[in-house]
Amino acid sequence: MDPAVRASRALFERLLDPEFVEVGSSGRRYTYEDMVAWLPGRPGAARDGPRYEPSAITGVVLAPGLVHLTFETDFDGRRTRRSSLWRKCGEETGWRMYYHQGTPVPPEAE
């Protein structure tokens, strides 16, 4: 969520698993290569622009080295419910996001 990380391909690459997949709200499937090429120029990467504000963060350990994280974000007045799987990739590498999906929350939803 940090604009400095979103704007830096080198920093962002360290957080994504090489087998990363995202299913966007459009239904489109994004791979690791798609994301590292796409993200630095997207909204949320500018220090002086709107920022993703996370809330309601919870995590559940599904198995050793595998965590399911759920949370909501607000970005410039748009709420999204998010779900991601993080897996541990060794002591040196640490945790990396393996899967992510975001679903927009319509204004009338609780």
C-alpha cells in the first residue's frame, strides 16, 4: 500500500511470489510479469496523490508457511474488499504474495 513500494519495481518484486496471480474486479487474470510492469505507473504510486487506506485486516494461518489475509481498502472514496494468500519462501526471501483478489464494494453495501 505504501506509494514508495508501489512506485519501485525493485521493492515491489520482492513482495510478489514468482508464481503470483491476481484476479481483478474485471475478471481479468494478472501474472507476476503483468503486475511488475503495470503497477509503478498506476494510481497510488505517487507520494502526493491519493493513497490506499487499509482497514479491518485479519489473517489466518492455513498451513505452516501459508497465511490468508483479508482486509478492506479505501482509495479516493472507493471501497474494496481484498483477499490474498501469502507464503513463506525461505528465511532470506521471507513472505511473498502468491494470490490476490479485490472486489469493489458498492456504495449501498454495508
